Amino acid sequence: MSTVSSAGSRRVSTSATAAAATPPTVKKGSKGPTVTTLQKKLAAAGFNPGPVDGIFGPKTHAAVLSFQKAKGLVQDGIVGPKTWGALNKTGGARPPAQQPGTKGSAETFVQKALAQRGDRYVFGAETKMSDKNPSKWDCSELVEWAAHQAGVKVPDGTMNQLPYFKQKGTTISVDEALRTRGALLYRPGHVAISLGDGRTIEARGSAYGVNIFSAHNRGWTAGALIPGLKYG
């Protein structure tokens, strides 16, 4: 009996610990530090919650709904255990091995690209790498500039980038790139940055500009990691 009682105690303790590790459920109208944490996690995942002010208002609610849709969760705008769990996993899969000579962070690379949301797409746009906030892009220029801001050099032009990554041995499968935050997705004449959760940040075209898009069914033919960036 004592053995059963001891095991039962351990089960209760483990369950209590797991429950304590999950933040409280929050929803529209909630306020406080838990909402602040939620807003930071949404922003880091590329879902704009509005000001990080600890107030679960309309913008945060809309960001939660978009996140739940992207993750295949029930779209109720309520952040409970399943949504918290998905938020904590956002960041993509760790690549099988880090490249030597790491200089920068893949997350910095992603955040620099995300900060350009809403900018114009201009085919053949050329940007000074020293410019901290350019306003027009094409797809490869966004990758080159964001990588430069993260401390690494990437060739200009999709026709030059993919051969460069093949030469460096950092090409990966499309499926792996879709799961890896900061990986690159290529199709003929175009490149996008994977957010690791089935979405991209990219300079897609004059009708779209720079924004976040679904990565599914887009005809990707190759994926790649950027040498010198730390993933995961």
C-alpha cells in the first residue's frame, strides 16, 4: 500500500508541477503580466498584438485568432494550455547541426526582416547594407540585407544565393526549411524566409509588398540555411 501511495503522490506532484508551469488562461479583457508575456510571444512569432501593454484588447485578440488559425487550433481567441503550448514551441525545429564560424543569430535575421512589413516591393531594388531602415525591396535584397544586419554576408540575387549555399553545404529539404525559423525557401526566381510554422516573411511582389504569407502550396524547390547564423 505504501508503494502505491508513494507512486500516487509522485503523480499528483508531477501533475501539479505541469499545471504550475502553464500560464493562466487569458482572453479579451484580461490584463496584467500574463497578457504582457502573451503579447511578447505573439510579436516574436510574427503576429502583431499591438502595443505590449498588458491589456488584451482587439489587436491582441486578432493576433491570437491568426496564431490559432496558423497552428490548426480552435479559433476562439482564448489563450489556454493548447495555445500556450503552441506559442512556447514557436521557433521551428533545430537544424541537425550548427555550421562552424557562427557570427549571428537566425532570430535576429528573422526579426530584421519582420520589421520591414508593409514596405514596397520593387523589382531589382538595390539597398545600402548600412541603411538601417530601407523602404523598398525585392525578394533577394531583403534576405541579403537582413542577413547583413545579423552579421553575415549573403550574395545578392536568387541565381547567386542558392549555388552559394550548395557550395557551402547548407542546403536542406523544403520540409525541413518549412519547420526551421530563419531558413530560406526557394523556387525559380524567388526566395522567402521561413518562420518555422508554415508561414514566411518575404518581399513577394508589387501587389503584395513585404509581408507575412502562408508557405503552403507555393512550389518551393529547395531550402537552405545561412552559413554563420545560429539556428534554434
